[in-house]
Amino acid sequence: MILCSPNVNPGYTLVGNTAYPQIAEDYERMWRVLKTLPGEIFLGAHGGYFGLEEKYPLLKEGGANPFVDPNGYKKYIAEKEQEFRTELEKQKNAGK
């Protein structure tokens, strides 16, 4: 799996976005889908997503392929989903 950017970048408007009213719902759908995928070989648009700098040298040592990392995938998705939920709540509360 090569994961793109499941991030909420600074400046994204999740609440009251007139140009993209369903943005939060689309994020919710994305989390549901990503959590169903096995992510056995976890790669991404940026090496930091999946620990490229830490894993690549391990290939030279032999042994198990460090890129086979379904737990790392699940952990990354959980962290990004939590960041989304935190930002969504922040924006909801700012609108009150």
C-alpha cells in the first residue's frame, strides 16, 4: 500500500466550508475505508509516514522485511484519524 496524505493541513476548513461542504464526511469515509485495508506493506508519499530512514538500513541486515508492517500502518492511521478528530472538534467549538 502506498498511502497518500491523510492529513488535515493547516488552513483546511472542516466546518462550514462553502467550497467543499462535505469535506468532514469525506474524511470520515476515508477513515472507514483505510481501517478496512490490511496495509501489510506500508509505504507512503513521504518516508516519514512509514519510517523509511529507520527501516531501509534493516534490509541490509537480512531477516524479516521491515516494510511488512501492518501494525505500523494501523498505528499511523489511528494517529492521523485522531489528529483529524481533534481539529474537527476545535473548529466545531470555534463556531459556537
